[in-house]
Amino acid sequence: MAERTLPVLKEKKTLTRQETMPVVTFYLGDFLFGVPAEKVMEINKDLDLTPVPLAPSYILGIMNLRGQILTVMDLAKRISLKVETKPRLNLIVRADEDVVSFLIERIGDIMEIPLSKLEEPPPKIEGFDRIYIDRIYQLPDRLLTILSVEKLLES
């Protein structure tokens, strides 16, 4: 009886997709910032604020967003960034169980950033506090600073 051989199957090459992180970008002054898109719930403008007595200067008050009470934070003040225009948009973000509104000037784009291109922030950054920076990403014409939502919410 003749011996049968099975055909050799070539292994399929799997395409390796470069891991990326979607980031929502926004502006404060001349700086471009971003936060991971998974943390952004929505963007609103002109929501009513109720001031909170004795709160830190970067806490502008609280607001009611469809029955949920949120803290409203002046993000520029929080990171010690001096801006000339008044922030007008509410960037609603979630970190663990906390939901907060960051006041920003204007929204940018949603970008897919390759994780391999994210860098540690340099030892010195001019204009704002470095401790709130998670990573940086060099765009062709400017630097994108990705903020740590968790560090921003620490007291």
C-alpha cells in the first residue's frame, strides 16, 4: 500500500498592528494638551456653576449634569498655567469613580498616537507644572502634552 503524505500547510503570517492610544486634544493658551479618550465622557459649554466656599482657587464650583453633581476645575489654574483668555468649554472626564469637569479653551482633534512614540516628559518644562504630565508626543509642528487625569484629581 502506498504511503500518503499530508500537504504541509504554511503558517499564516499575522499582521502585527501597532498599538495606539486614542487621545482627545484641547488647547489652553498656546499649549496643546490631551487626555486618553477612554476617560472623556463628553464636552459641553455654558453650564451653570454653583460656587463652593473655601475650595481651592482652581475649583470653580459644582454643576449638575443630568442629576450627577460634578466638580468644575479650572485646568489652567490647576497646572499653574497663565492664560489670557477665559476657558469656556467643559471637558467631562472620569477617573475610577470620580467624574469632574475641566474648563478648557477649545477642543482639538481626536488622535491615534502610537504607544511606541510616547515619551517621558523632559526634566524641565516651561509654563506649567510638570507633575501633572503623563507623557509627551512630538507632532511635526508642536508638542502634545498628555495629562494624567488621576494626578489632576489628587488633593
